[in-house]
Amino acid sequence: MKYFVLTIVASLLALSPVFSQQSSISEKKLHKHVSYLASDKLQGRGTGTPGERMAAKYISKEFRKIGLSPKGNDGTFYHKFSFKKSSDPHGGVDANAPSVTAQNVAAYLDNGAEYTIVIGAHYDHLGLGNDHNSLDANPAGKIHNGADDNASGTAGVIELARFLAKNGVKEQHNFLFLCFSGEELGLYGSKKYTETPTIDLTKVSFMINMDMIGRLNEEKKVVVGGVGTAPDFVPTLKSLKSDLGIKLDSAGVGPSDHTSFYLKNIPVLFFFTGQHSDYHKPTDDVEKVNFPGVMQIVSTIAEIIQTLDKQPKLKFQETKSKEGTNVSFKVTLGIMPDYTWEGEGVHVDGVTDGKPASKAGVLKGDIIVGLGDIAVKNIQDYMKGLSMFKKGDTTNVKVKRGAEEKTMPVTF
């Protein structure tokens, strides 16, 4: 991922006076939540597994203790959904595969306001490494605890819920706290929630997503994505009195659950401390989490929320497309991939005007099945294809459009 950089430096962390006058974010509680969610007992929290259900039960219990209202289905904390999970390592869909049932966890702090702020993170991880998304050389049967990815963000949601419910302030917005499942398999939980929401999404001012906030480094670098999706975001971040080094990315689309909300025309912010050598491996354990760093990030998010809470409903702004991946590449096609697409190929959710795909004639709704000599069966193949080109190169992009298959020349 590429980011333009804004570094906000101060000699000491100086949080808003609200934090000296009211209950603060607790490092001890963050440690407690991550320690449980990333314990071997939960077997890596794979989507649709007993470990995932144990995690959901823990999260809902914490929400209930805080005093939040259930905001799932049928008066519960659980927003259930199902999908077909492929056994094909290339991402194809087996029409005969059984449906996997999973659940988001949803809780509500009702302040009697017209508008709502959504605070979310995914709580699922890779389970026992059987879904072809581990980066371990021999992953099958190994517990992938996912302490950073994303027990850290889930703990942040729970702790922000406690803070906002117990700080003695009645904010000007309601708050919806969402913990998603199915993210590691393709943003399923957040996509399903935005398709069948339990609140009116037109009344959402903005959404904050935390995904991997547990590895703040010595330089205290944290990525904040989505800053271009509302005009108030950048001025608010510039006003922070913090020694965090903040890298700002304007794009609303990225490889995490905020994408689902951005595609519903909701402003989003995405917090991320970066990838590391333990990413998607069994070694992403609680002992490696920087808990003072998590506390600082969550405290900063609380400050941002309380600043924006004083503003009217934020105005949504569309941003340039961003195609996130672990593969290094020097070109972009200029599409918004549908990360929840269950079929073979890459489903195009949007095309950016003036970019190579638009010039080549690719349309929203097309399914990319080939790029150059690469057969595109999934998003990883697509990114691998992109990595083979440099600016000025010409190749062919092959798409399915309804019953037709079209091959079009594209120049990067």
C-alpha cells in the first residue's frame, strides 16, 4: 500500500482535557481482551468454527457488562449471515459446497440522537491454517492466534464502548459497536451487515475501523486510511496533540471492513500499524503486542471521536480507487475490486475515470479473468499480474461481461 505522509510530532503525548477529567482507556483491559481472544483455547477464531463462536460470546458478554443494547437479529447481539466457502486454493466456488454460518456482534449506545457513529473491527482469524491464506510454510493444523490480526482491533472496540458508555458524557451521536467475522475470507461480515443492517445507514455520520493496531513501532508510525472520504478528517487529525507519526491515506477502499461502508457512501477512517514478519502466521501471539501502543492509538481514536461528535453529520466524499495487496507493484488498473465476490475472477465494483481500465473499456460489473499471461482466479492472481508491469507497458485484460468474454488492450 502506498500512502502520502503527514507526521504529527510533539515532544510529549498531550491528550484532550477530557481524558484527565473522565475515565481513560485502560491498558489492563486491552491486555485482558487480547489475551483471551488470542488464546489457544479459541483455536484461531476461524470463521464459522467453535472458536469463532466462543469469541462472539465473549464479546457479547463484555458489551452486556458495559450496559449496551443488543443490535443484532431478533433482539440478540448476533447478526448472523451465511456464505459458501470454497475448498479451492485458487478461490473458485464449488456450487455443491455447504454454506458456512457465521455472526457479527453488534451493540448500541443510544443517546437519543439523530445520527450514529459506527466503531468496528473484525474478530475472526485464520483458525488452524486450512483456508490457504496462511503465510506459514506448513500451516495446516497450527493455531493461528491472530493477536495483532485482529484481537487488537477487537479489544479496541470493546474498550471504546466501555469508555463512551462510562465517561459521564452524553455525546451528540449514538454509537454502534460492530465486531465482524468473515473478514479474512473476503470482508463477508461487513458486506453482509451493510446489505442487511440493523440501523438506518443513511443516519450514519462516519465509520471507524481498527485492523491490526497492535504493533506500534519505535517511530510510532500508524496508518490512517480514508481521510479523503470527509472534509473534516484531515483538519481533525492535524489538530491532534500526539507524538504518533501518522501516515495519511485518502482512499476509502482498502483490504479491510471499512471498504463495505465506504461503498455505501459513508465516510470512513481506518487505523493500522503495519504488517510484520508474523502476519498470517502462527507466531502472531499476545507476547508480541505493544499494549502501551494500543492504548495510545485507542485513546487517540477516542479523542478524534469526541472532536467529531461536536460536528454535524459528516459530508461523504468519493476518493480515488485503491487496490490493496501484499504484492509490490508499480502500476494500477484503476478499479475497485469486490472483496466479497464468491465466484472465480475479480468482480469489478467500480472503475475510476481516466485510469487504464476505464480507457480500455472495463465496466462496473465486469469480472476480470485474465491479465497479460496470468489467469485471474482470485484477487491474489490479479495483484500478481499487476506486479509484472511498469508504467507505459501494454497488455491485454480479459473480462466476462454477462455471457460474453471480451479481451481488451490496456496501457498502464
